[in-house]
Amino acid sequence: MRAIGWPRRAAIAAVLAMASGAGSLGHAAEPRAVHSELIANVTAVEAGKPFLLGARFVIDAGWHIYWRNPGGSGLATEVAWKLPEGFRAGPLQWPAPERYFVKELNETDYGYTREVLLFAEITPSPIVAENGAMTFGAELLWLACGAKGLCIPGVATLMLEFPKGTAALSANAKRFDDALRSVPRSRSSAKESMLVEVSAGEVRVKAVAPGMLVAFDDGAAAKFFPYEGPVWEVAPSSKDELSRRVVVQQGAVSYEKTAPNGVLSVRVRRSENAEPETMHIQVLASEAQ
């Protein structure tokens, strides 16, 4: 379980202190652009039965926070769990981000507006005492940026306590269901709907399910969010109405053609007249052909 690095946390805490004149646990400097809370998809902890624990960020209008790769500027959001002894946390799950162009810096960033839930599967100890409550915690670090390049750093220490007993779905279970739909699927699990071909410097996508169409109507059929490195763009010549294929290529800022690691978001229709929806697929260099 990785804690937030002390040098980074100390630097952000110093900025917060200078900005507000006084610190309060779990809150960013005023104006408070981000509101955070710790939630779970169950009402109780049951021995050996995994559940989902998440840090929910509610973001004020006009602001955004950052994805695991913040892009050309910004700071990746961090979540460090504090769990009872014997409990294990799985990998942090990141819903697919949005893309922002920061005119003042001439940079492309990746992040979230409005609301995002970053979460992990928690596996309890196989033995949990019957009585009493259990306390879970998380240390959060984020950077909220808004209009004209104004940014506010934030840190929070959150706690959540709930009883031991039979695990039932909580009132927040739907929030996790919604977030899961935005978490990228593996390439293999998406193959029934989309054919994704990976090679150095290029990703090709084709709708393969009966009736499935790549939605080109707004000129943004696909976006690629790299885990690291330069921006990838949908090639201007990629639209092909006959094959319903889209091509995503590494940006010209890189002189080397490399296979990608990242998230591919493709707009599709289940039929010609259906409303478009977005599929999120994880693409890995190790899967290059």
C-alpha cells in the first residue's frame, strides 16, 4: 500500500497554508473547487468477501482535476489507502478521462470535470471479529485547475467507519456501477464488439458486431489517452464509411514510432439510428502485432 510521497505532500501543504492562512483537515484552500468523500458499495464488512472502496471527488463548475497521466501539465491525483490489518487493496481503478487544451500553456491535459470516483477492490481478512466497527481511511492529493490557468492544490485525509456483519449493497452502490462502466475494458473482452489492432505508432479500430457502427457524426470518433508520452490523435484521413474503421496515430511531436500503452475511447452506435455511446478499451504495447 503506497503512501503519498512526503516531499510532494509537504510542498502542496505549504502552498495550501500560504493560500489560506490556516489549514483545515480534508479541505482545499478557498475557493474550495473540489469536495471529497470516502464511500463504499456495501453497508458492512464480511470476512473474506471483497467490496469496493472509493474516493469520490465532486468538482465545481469550471474546474477539473487530473487523471493518472495529467498530460502536458498538472499533477496526477493520488489516493493512498489506510486499511485495517490483514485487508488488501487491488489496483486503483481510473475511469476514462476527458481531454483539455490549456491555451495559456499550449498543452493538452487529461482529467475530470463535475464528478469522478477513483476506487479499488478491498479484500477483507479471512477472519473478522463479529462485534464492533471497522475504520477505513484514505489520503488524497489533487490539483484543481480552472479558467485562465488558475490552479488550487488540495489534500484530504478521509475516514469511513462501518460495522462488521452481512455485506449488503449500500446507497452508493449505483455510483460504483456507473464508474465501472467508464473503466476501460481489456482488449480481449472488447473483441466481440470492436477489433483493435496495435502496431508501432498506430492503433486501428473497426466495429465488428452485427449492426455496430463507429460514430463519425461529430468528427471525434475516437480519442487515445496515453499512460505516458506524447498526444495521440485521430488521423484526419481515418474516416472510412465502408469499413467503419478509425485510425489513431501518435502525434507529430514524437519522432519515434512506438507501440502505445493507454486508453482508447471510441464512439459507437449499436445500430444506424441508435444514440451514440462510448466504449473504453485498454490498449497495451505488449499486445502489439
